[in-house]
Amino acid sequence: MKLLRYGPRGQEKPGLLDAGGRLRDLSERIPDIDGNALAPNRLAALDRVDPQSLPVVEGSPRLGPPVAGIGKIIAIGLNYVDHAEETGNPIPDEPIIFTKQITCLSGPNDPITLPRGSEKTDWEVELAVVIGTRAQYVTEQAALDHVAGYAVMNDVSERAYQSERGGQWTKGKSFDSFGPLGPWLVTRDEVPDPQKLNLWLDVNGTRRQTGNTATMIFGVAKVISYLSEFMTLMPGDVITTGTPPGVGVGMKPPQFLKPGDVVTLGVEGLGEQRQEVVAWAPGA
């Protein structure tokens, strides 16, 4: 299934994408797509619903993040060898963990807002994993059993905040709009192997990133198992798993986003995103 949420910010309704690419309304079946809806038995019940029995949503409504009530966003840094090399960092021996605050979440096609005074906002296409069942001390062999599904994320990053102002990476990763997620959540049954997915990202129509999840240093199962040693993963939690090479900070000379730029990106089988870049303004 491809589950989604549509409508104005803060008023999104649950829906799904049918086999013909039409948006269908799920609001008479479930109140929202949240941690409760991601339980295996509830996903199985939704999978038994005939999409043709659901109302078609006309037009092209805004899409919000495909999961509501996300408790935490955990990110993995430098998880592709060639990305670590392009940024001048050593290959990590263990997964590098940081967080993106939930206020950074936005819809897949919402604008990216540059922070006030920002000159180094960068792009990062990533495979995001959404947890479906509570995970603590899980083995790698059992880790994928705890996944509800997968989605596209742009791990937007302000590099000066991240690397030049001391402390943790979180403050360079968490500005409003720095977490576009979606367009939909693709359930685990439709992604037989998360380590065989192509990723890409363009800026103003020019290809900047091309990669495949096969080249991750730490695969999805390893990441889930590793994280579950240090924290309990809960239904609806999002793990964003790192980016392939081609980010702006790794270019010579470095290039960063500016107002008017358009970023498009996608992950094989998981859909595409499109964001226009805008400057921060009071009250925006």
C-alpha cells in the first residue's frame, strides 16, 4: 500500500494511492495514519479494503507528511562511503546518530525555508524508515519485522549551523521545513529489499545526487538493531538513513541553496518530491 495524508497543514486527512495513481480518502476507515494505524494487524485490515470502495479525492491537494504524531526523527550521518569521503570525514566504525526535531517536518512539496541569514543550506536525498512496532534490543535478523514502511526524505541541512558553531549537528538539521517527508508511506511488503533502491536529487534540473542503498555502510537492519540498544523505537518513529554523494558542501567550490531554486528528488518505488526554496520572513 501507499498511504498518505492530504489537505491543509494541520488539517490533513488519511488516504491512499490506488493502482491507477488516484488518491482515495480513508477518513471513514481510520482517523489518521499514526502509530496506532501502523500496527501490523491494522495495516493488514487496511490492505483488505478494496480501494475502489473508497471516495476519489479530486484535484491535486497538498500532501502532508504521510505519518502523523511522529515521536522522534533519528538520523544517521555519513552512512555512504563516498559521501563521507566528499565531506572529508573518516569512515565511521559505528553509526553516527543525530536527531532532527519534529518541528522540521513538512510535506513533500512544501517550500524549503532558508533560516534568517543562512548562506549554507544544503540538500540530502535519503531513504526514511518508519517504525511499526516497538523495538528494543532487537537483532539484525528480526529488525525489519519492526518496520511499517519506507518513504523519501530530504534531510535539509544548514552546514554553518551544523559544523561551524560548535555542539551537536541537530541545530543545523532542524529548522522548520528541513524535513520534507513523503509523498507517501510505502508499506514493507512492497519493498522486498531496502538495500536495492536507487536515489537521486536534482537542483534546478541538474542532477546532483545519484546513489543506491546497496552502498550504505550500515544497512537498514543494522541501523534499527543498533539504535534499539540505546533507545526504544516506537510506532511512528522515523529513521532517516543517510545520503549518497553529491551534496553542495562536497562540491568544488561548495554550492548551496538560494531563494528561487527548485529541488526535486526521489527514491525508487517510493515516489518523488519537489520543493521551491524561499527566504525566511516574519510570520511565514
